[in-house]
Amino acid sequence: MLKANAPKCNIRGNVVVEENPYLPERARIVRKFDLTRDVRFFQVRICDPDKVMTWTTNYKPGQFMMVSLPNAGEAPFSITSTPSRPGLFEFCIRKVGRLTSKLFELKENDYIWLRGPFGNGFPVEMMYGKDLLFVAGGLGAAPLRSVLLYALDYRDRFGKIFYLYGARTPDDMLFREEFFRMKERDDFECYLTVDADPTGLWPFDIGVVTSLFKYVNVDADNTVAIVCGPPVMYKYVVDEFLKIGIPDDHIFMTLERKMKCGIGKCGQCVVEHKYTCVDGPVFTLWDVKNIRTLI
Amino acid sequence: MNREIFIEPVARVEGHGGIEVIIENDRVKDVKVDIFEGPRLFEQLVVGKSPEESVSITSRICAICFASHRLADIYALERALGVEPSPKTKLLRRLLHYGEMIESHALHYYLLALPDYFGYPDAISMINRFPDEVMGGLELKKFGNLVMETVAGRRIHGENMLIGGLGKLPSDEDLDMLKAKALQLIPTIERGIQLWNEIDVPAYMEEETMFVSVWPEDGSYGFEADTIYVSTGETFPADDYKKVTNERVVAHSFAKRCRYKGKPYTVGALARILNMADRLDGLAADYFKKLYNERWRRNPHYNNIAQAIEILFCLEKMPSLIDAIKEAKYEPVKPTRKDGSGTGLVEAPRGLLIHHAEVKDGLVSYADYVIPTTQNLDDIEKYIRNAAEALLKQKVSEMELPLEMILRAYDPCISCSVHLVKVIRK
Amino acid sequence: MGKPKIGIYGLTGCAGDQLNIINCEDELLKLFDIFEIKSFVMASSAKDEEIELDVAFVEGSVSTEKDLEHLQEIRKKSKILVAIGHCAVYGGVQSMFMGNEEWMERYKRVYGKESAVTLTPPLEPKPLAAYVKVDAVLPGCPIEKEPFLKLAGKLAHGVVPRVPDYPVCAECKWKENECLLLKGEICLGPLTNSGCGAICPSMNIGCIGCWGPIAKENMKSEAMLLMEKGFDMDEVAKRFAIFGGVERAEALKSLVSSSTKESGK
Amino acid sequence: MRVFKLKRENFIPFMKGLSKFGELWGPVRKGDRYVYANEPPEKFVLNAIRTIVPAKKFFLPQKSTILKFKNNEWREHYDVKKRVIFGLHPCDIHALNIYHKFYTRLYPDPYYLKNRENTLIVGLSCLPDENCFCHLTDTETVNEGFDLFLTDLGDKFLVWVGSPKGDESLKLVKDLIEDTTQKDIDEYVEWRKKRRSMFKVSLDLEGMPEILTFNYDSPIWEQMGTACLSCGTCTMVCPSCTCFDVDDEFDIRTDEMNRQRYWYSCVFREYSMVAGGHNFREARSERLKLWYTHKLVGFMSEYGSPACVGCGRCVVSCPVDINVITVAKALLKEKPDAFWARMASSNVEVQHA
Ligand SMILES: Cc1cc2nc3c(=O)[nH]c(=O)nc-3n(C[C@H](O)[C@H](O)[C@H](O)COP(=O)(O)OP(=O)(O)OC[C@H]3O[C@@H](n4cnc5c(N)ncnc54)[C@H](O)[C@@H]3O)c2cc1C
Ligand code: SF4
Ligand code: SF4
Ligand code: SF4
């Protein structure tokens, strides 16, 4: 369990480092199945029994882990499970390159290596008592699922919950069955849409995700909006939030950058003075307005 | 089944060559060399280039003897441009040359030739029976590479050797290290040479031939000179190389072939050692005297043992050479003119290599390269024909290896290629 | 996973890349141990051409019809095809005049009549990717041992390697060299793929670009810089072309033509 | 701070004495420039100015293995040597202090710390040349970040003690140093005046953070972008550049997997490229803008001062003249005489892929 340490040293003194933040921990794949054509769901358990519980309870929704395989490299992946359901970590991984292709070759019981959790995560405490409005696009459902499940597990701590999710086609929708089942619940509102439905069997909305805003009914001043999806989506969704009247600093989004260390050292995720890995990946609209080139 | 022989004049041909032996009515009807190496047109590539660029480009003709090509080109261009390099430069070039000889000969002798004689597909398979020898061979090859890396910058296509000088001089520490290693390796090559005693050298192809090599003016055994020597006793200045090589286009083939006075001749380690035997000294001379017999002049297989002796020669000479390098003065020298022509003669590991270059207004205007394999081809054909006739009665599959071994003995750049010989019985 | 089955092949080139594999003296046995080497004609006469390969390493440019057939055969039976060496990746020095339509002319100057060759029709030399899909590349004239071993180490685990996105200059600075461009010498470091370890600048010799042009090179800037240092454009363009490969040859056409315009003024 | 005096003739024995702490490294000549090398102190050049590569190479080496993998287990890998590094100028030490802050915040980097712990930093005073501008970045003197610091006053050195480790190390050379006198102090004050007067560069660098912010969309970025070779030299030589990349390397010789990190640069093409091939900074100009805004503005907000220490390395290293001085001049609307500015105004049209 890595925690960011306050500087314990000055320039003259010696420092003792308790943990090497680059050192990965071994974990085992417990279960895996395909969510879509190119996205696979992985459940993994830390191998060291002493660490299983501390690691899986001490993180925040929205944080990510550095997942690695020797030789294939290391990359950040959002934790899609929630600390309210400890014991396992869950990831949704899209096959795009070197590491992810190797991850797709793994079988159940194979090892993978994890470091983390890293990143700021969503400020869940700050959301207590507020209405929550989630908007997810495509793979963006992965980090949002973590907060959503968290909120549903502590349902009484939050106000109304709206979950809007758009995918290109029904086949591209992550956790389709899970969401179908959730739609049955009456303690929150889940709306799903697809851009196109080649099957003709899709029972819900068809259209871009912003078209679902017609269902939304929240207390604007007392709402936290959370969006995650492909970069092109942000602008349109944010416009809708602003139309509703949600304040800038109540609009959260998680962003993607290249990361090699996850701890604010390698520099590759830097945006102006912010390191996406430690100052993000969750940012508010206010940050976005102030930090150029953030999106 | 009437194919033509195709050899690019300057082609490096490893892995792309083949020889076809056609047997009709129990007679060898035809021996054909096919070389599939695609044309790269080096002599054309350098036209219009600066001399420095020419040197870089021509060293790419061959990986195994890049240094020979590079040095031949440097000599040709230095002569064309009126450059007389400083003593240290000259000696360092010789060191580089020795490195290449050791590397190339060790590769060929240990990794390619010996497995044939002992009946293995490759050196790795031979390791169980001759662990020390094979490892020793690798050790020698590695040392040759180390020499080239130290002097030229890398093992293949090192750019450090330039017209008139070097980019960077190797440090005295590095040179001393080479010297110490050379001394250590002398017993290794001696063991390698002794392996020859266990070999029964096949005799079915034997026939006299001529040998051509360089003829160092200072009376030493060496790999660079301005004079060509033919075993008939004649000598020719470098610029008259065409009188010896007589490159001609043969009717059935696009490739150029070389004959001296209408007869095929042999270049390479065997040619050098036979032409310059009197000039050998030290252990190399001792081993040569011990192993030499009249068959050497008739049988190309002895090229292999000549290579091994040359490795020994280079290792023995290296310490004094290195001492001389450390003493010698260095100065980079610039071209004194922009026009001229020159011929560079060197002994590549597999034989006499000639680069001829003409420079106009600071740019190369014409180039002609004669490589060892072209010169050997007629002799190769001759010996293969002899052997095929002697082995006629054998099964095709049993004939192929002996014939291949003859070709391979020449280390003809195609030596690494397998199943080189195809026997067709009609 | 069993040992990956590999083959090492050569088309038209100087065999330097295969030789440099053989030159991995200390590691050669290890390579034979990690991989099941199915074909490596330059080092062994044991070969098995029928088998499917996990990885094929191919050196050399496609310069004859026969090269092309051979390449297509290799492609068909291999999961991963790796182009090794400048010739295979970019076309080699023999492709420096690529596309100027005078190839047949030069060819005839060396060979006489074009019809004289019947063995296998020659082709203007081109890199592998001009004909088949190439999964990974290791440039270099020749390839170097360390990058090759690193590549082999990746392939041993089925990971397809990529070339670094930085040029020779990066390695040159790691080695703490003075910059030759600043000293007024012609160095192609900024335009050239890294991997060699900046051998030549480390010996005070300007890089001649033998690791091939780096993706998205800034040729214009370097060309103008060299012109400011007193080189003329033709000289620069010629130098760029030597190891420029097919793509740069295209780009160079406009570079040279615009410079003639310039000097015409 | 405690100060001692070291006679010039005692310099070599002093260094040899310190070398009992560890390997001795100092500036030696390489061509027309200098590098830190492990050589005997007789070879050290006391008036060396700016080594080609800064001392960061000791703390985050050009290439190093950080982890090793064997038998399904990752292990830390350290390659730490005890070293004395001599010859760091005030700017170099300031840069190291930036390094220190950077590497010890949030998640302290154990490799940096181990190296730092095992290093004795012996600073050395310097006289500026025409490319030094530490007087503009407020880094021309230094109070902390070194163990010992030598001020060269000709026939003697003043030896400043900057840390307990430095104090401890003096025990190795205690016979060679003596107490300072008033005369020494007077000479030192004189020397400082002389040094101050030698700086040549004059420029408003203090205003840079604001100026950069206002010039975010200035066309000069585009101009520099057309000249930038993306060679990475500027970031490799800058003592406060920290970026690295990580790659695994399977060593077939030992069957060990090495996770290696090596110097990387924000000007390289794939620096901001993410999966799917999307590049947040496709254009060279975008990457250069990041370089300058991060160094001169970004660091401000995080650490209170810009990360440029005025060493002048970028000034003498970039083949196409993109450096803090030319960029600052351009932003201040002084037309710089730099290659990239000439290139921008040239009418030669060279098209290329
Ligand atoms: C905070 C954060 C959270 C994330 N969460 C998730 C998640 O939950 N699920 C998920 O699937 N992903 C997630 N990602 C993205 C994930 O990190 C990337 O998909 C991952 O890095 C891909 O690694 P790779 O090694 O497979 O791909 P790489 O091999 O590194 O390449 C990825 C792609 O980049 C391009 N590319 C890079 N270099 C080159 C080159 N030289 N030539 C050509 N193309 C190139 C290619 O398109 C390639 O397919 C997250 C990223 C961040 C920053
Ligand atoms: S010498 Fe060449 S390779 Fe080195 S930095 Fe300068 S331009 Fe780049
Ligand atoms: S420095 Fe340039 S020319 Fe020299 S080996 Fe490297 S890429 Fe080739
Ligand atoms: S930006 Fe330039 S002057 Fe400033 S510290 Fe870096 S290299 Fe030195």
C-alpha cells in the first residue's frame, strides 16, 4: 500500500525510504472475461495474504494502479472495483498495444504485478449529501463504475443518483448485463444509449450521450457531476452540465496521459505545472479552465 | 535446363550462390556457378560522391571484409589525391587489417570449414567432441572483432579509418590490452592448427594452378603493397592490375571472370602463403614447414590450413606492431589535389582485392573494383569439375558435400551458404 | 510457451546483420538455447524450411524477383517478421537514388544490355515493407549487438519491440560528447535513429546516418543549418541521401529542386 | 557557516585525503569542453566552466537498472558507489537542490536518495563567461546543498562547510586546513566584487513567468518549432531536467529481466503520445512550449522559483539556438540573432515530408 510521503528530509540530512515506490507487488488473476470485442475484465488478488485487505480497502474510487508484466512494460489502469467491496481489484483493459496484448494472453491464475494505488481519486467525502450525475462514454465507464458502486454501497450518504452511459453500439457497452440489472433498481436512475444499433434489438435510447440529459433532474447547486470518456466527448457533456447550472468546481473528470512512473517523477504526464498522475487524474472543470492543454 | 551464370562484378554473395553440376550420360557435361545476389551497383553508387563518402559506401560492399574494402578504397583515393598518411596511421591500418584477418579466418576455419571435415552441420554441434577447439575458435574470432572495434569503432562498418588519418586514436591502454590478449591466444591457434593432422585431405580434384597475391616491397609477409606477384615469378605495379585480372565477359554468363594468360588462377590465404613462404618467420614459419607438402600446390583444401597459419602470423606480429604504433608519430593529412586516379591493392582474407578510383574536381568520377571471388571462380569450377569426374560413380547425395567443400575451401563469400552444389543427373 | 521457433534469412545486402548475430560470441550458445533456430544458413547447414515460425529475421533489400519470392514465402510461414539492418528496413545504400528513374541506366552501365540477365530478373532495391507487412524493425548498417540482444530478449517473450523515438543525439549526449554540428561539421545525428550508441560522434566523426532516418525528422532545419555553416545544398542533399532510404529520397527531390531555385537567384 | 583556509599547494593532498570517502570525480578536459570524470586530482581543471553534462548523471544516471526480475519476483537493484564529486559551481548546486526537492517530495525516490547519501559534494567557485547568467536567476551564490565548498582566491582556497557530512569529511584532511584571517575575508569580498562585474548577459528574467503566460499563443513558438531538431540535447544537458523513460530489458545472458530507466526528453515525439496513437503534443512547437512553460512557470507554482539556474548549458549546446536566453529575448520582443529566427525570416522554401 503506497502512500505519498511528506518530505521527511532536508538537503543536509539523510532520508530513510520505507518503501520503494517503483517496486511492484505480485497478484494473481482470479477471473477474466470479455466485456466487448477488445475490452476485457480482470479480477485480481494480491498474492501476499497480509496485504489483501489493507490494499483493497485503502484506495479511493478514481485512483489507478500501475499494472505490469515483465518485458511487456508497465501502464496505468483505473481501478474499476470499489473499496466498499474489498478482497479483489478489478480492471477493464482495452487491447491497444504492447502490454495490453500480453495481458490478453494471460489465463486465470497467471501472475500480474501491481503498484499503487496512485492519483488523487474522486473526493467522495465531499460528495456526501449531494446529488450525483455520472456521464460515461465508452471505456470511461471503467473508472466511473468504481464511484458508482461505492455510492450505491453507501446509498444513504448521497442524494439522487443519475447514471448516463453511451456507447457506440450495444456490443461496445461495458458491463451491459450489470447495468441492465441496475436499471431495475429504484434507488437510482440509469440511462443507457448507443450511437447506432445494427442489431435492431436495443431496447433503450439511441443517440449520443448528451441526448440522455433530458432525463436528468437534479438540484444544480447541490450536484456533483462526473464525466469520463473519449476526449471529444468532454466539451459537449460539460456544456450540458453548465446548462443545468452545476458550478465549475463540482464538475469532475478523469483524464488520460502517458505515465511511466505514476508518482510524479518521469514527467511524461505533465501539463503545465500539474502531474496528471499525482495531481490528477481527477480534475475539476475549474482546473481545466486554468491549466491550459489539460483537455 | 540452360541457365546462365550471373555474378555481379562487385557482389558479395554469401547465402546467394549456387553451383550446378550437370551430368549427362555419366559424363560431367557442365559446371555452372549461379549467384543470385541482387545487383547493388556499387561502382555506380560512388560516382559523384566525395572521397570520404566513397570510403563509407564501399565498406558496405561486404560485412566480413569491410576493412579490406575500406582500406583498398582509402589507398586508391589517397593515391589519387596525393595523400601520404603519417606512420601511425599506416601502422594502425595494418592492425585493423590483422584484426579482420583473424576474425574472418577464425570464422571460416572453425565455424564453417572444420565442421565439414569432421562431419557436423555446424560448429555448435561439433562442440561436444572438440570443446576446447571450438571455444578457442570463438575466442579468436572475438579477439579479431575486438581489434576491429578498438581501431575502427565497431566490428562491422567501423567509420574511424579515414582518408589521411583517423577520427580518434585508440588509447595506449587499449592497445596494451590487445597486445596482452594476442600473446595469450597464440597457444589457442596452435591447438587449432594441430587439428589439421587429424584430417584426411581429399585428393580427387588435384591439379596444378597459378597463385596471385600482393608483393610487399619491403620484403615482408603482408597484406598491402603496390605490387602484384604471380607465381610464375612475374610482378606488376598496382595500376597495371588489369594485365593480371583480364576481366572478361564470358559468353554464357553475365559475370566477369578473371584469367591470367588464359589460365585460371587462385587468390587467398593459400596463394599468399605459397607466394611469400620465404618471408614467413617465427612459429608461423615452423608450422608451415612442418605441414607443407607438394599437394598444397594442387589442392584448394589447403587454403584452410593456410588461413589458420595466417591467424598465427597475425597474432605473433601484433605485439611488435603495437609497440611500433605507440612510438609512431601521428598527424592527419589533407588531400593535396582534387584530381587524379589511383589503385589500392590489399589482401582481403579471401584474396587479392583491387579498388581503382578516379577523382575529378574533388568528386569520384569512375570506380572499378575487382574482388577475390571473381578471380577464383574459374579455378573453383575447374576443381569442382575434376572432383565430379572422380566421384561420378557415387550417389548424387554423396557427391554434393565433397563438391561443396571445394567451393567452401575458397571461403568465397558464399561459403556460409549450404547446399551450394546441386548435382543433376540426366 | 515452448521455445519460440525462429529463422534468420538474408536477401540482398552485405550480410553484416547476420554476421553481427554470429558476432554475439558470448551469447550465441544462449541464443541457440532460448530460441529453436530453424534456419540460419549463414551459421548452420541444419535447416528445416517447412515449419511455421514464430519469428523471422530478414536482412537485405528486395533486389531480384527471387528475393521477392523468398520474402513472400517467409512472410507466409512467420507470425512475426522482423526487418533487420538498413537494407531491410530502409533499402540500404543501394536504394539511395530511389525513384529518380535512372536505375536501369546505371544497371546497364555495369552490366551492358538489360536482357543479358536471365537467371532472375533484377528489381530496383527496396525495403521489405514495400512488399510485405513488417511487424518490427531493427535498423542499423549494421545492427549492433546490444540492441539486437535486447530485441531478442523481447521477442523471446513474444513482445513486439518498437524503435525508440529519439535520435542519435540523445545517445551522443548520454556519452557526453561535444556537438560536432556546433563545431561546423556535418553530422546527421539529429535525423538518425538512435541505437548505435553514437559511435561515430564519439570518435569525432559526424554521423553519416547509417541507422536510417528517424520518423518525422526535421530535415529542413538541418539542411538550412548546414547551409549556414557553409555547405552547399547539393552536398547536403547527397549526404542525406546515402542512408536516407526510399522515403527520404522522395522528400529530397523537393529539397534539391528548391535549392536549385534558390541558387538560381 | 564554518570557513577554513586551504593553501593552494595543499590542494592535491586535500583532494587525495577526501578520496578516502570514495571515488574522486572532478572536471577534466574533453575537447574544448569539460566532463566530470574519475581521474586523479592533478587532472582536474580548476577554472573549468560548465561540464557538457551536469552532475545529475551521478544521481539519475543516463541509464540505470532499478529493478530486477527473477523467479517471479521483482527486486530492487541499486548500483551505488561512494563518491566525492568535486567542482560543482553554485548554479550546479542550486540545480541539485531543485533535484532534491523534486525527488524527495510525495514519493521519495530511493535511488536518488541512496546516491545522494553516498556522495560528498565539494563545490568550487567560478568566474562567469559570456554565457553565464546565474546573476539573473538568483543562483550565483549558494548556502546549502553542498558538503564542502571551495572558493578559489589564487594562492589559497576558502573551504566552507555546508553539512555535518562535510564537517565529518574534514577529519580526513585536518592537517591541511587552517583558520581564516581578516585578510582572507577582505580578499574574499574583493573577489566577489570582481566576479559580480564579470557577468555579460543582461535580461529581465524575473518577469518570465508572467511574460510566458501572456505569450502563450505567440507566433514565436511556431518559428522555433520549425527549427527544433527534437534532438533532446537541451534537456540532456540541463541540470534541472528530470524526465525519464522506463523499459524492460531481458538479458538473455543472465536470464534476468532488468527494468531500466534512462534520460528522456519532453521534446521527443512520443513524449505525450497515449494509447491509440493520440499525441497531445504532436507539433514540435507544442513540445517546446511545454519545456519553457514547465521550467519557467510550472516550477514557480510548485517550488516557488523557476527551475533555470543560469548555467548556460542550453545556450552553448543547442545546434539551432533554442535556449533560455534566445527564447526570453524573443518573448521580450528583442529580436534575437538566433538560427531559428533567421530561419523563420528566410525565404528559402524547402519542402519535406
Ligand atoms: C490514469 C489512467 C487510467 C487508465 N485506465 C485505463 C483503463 O482502465 N483501461 C484501459 O484499457 N486503459 C486505461 N488507460 C490507458 C492505458 O494506460 C493504455 O491503454 C496503456 O498504456 C496501453 O499500454 P500498451 O503497452 O498496451 O500500449 P503501447 O504499446 O504503449 O501503445 C499503445 C498505443 O499507442 C500507440 N503508440 C505508441 N507508441 C507508438 C509507436 N512508436 N508507433 C506507433 N504507435 C504507437 C499505438 O496506437 C499503440 O497501440 C489509462 C490511462 C491512464 C493515464
Ligand atoms: S555531435 Fe551530432 S549526434 Fe552529437 S549532439 Fe551534435 S548533432 Fe547530435
Ligand atoms: S553515429 Fe551515425 S553513422 Fe555512426 S554508427 Fe551511429 S548511426 Fe551510424
Ligand atoms: S535552462 Fe539552460 S541555462 Fe537554465 S539551467 Fe537549464 S541548461 Fe542551464
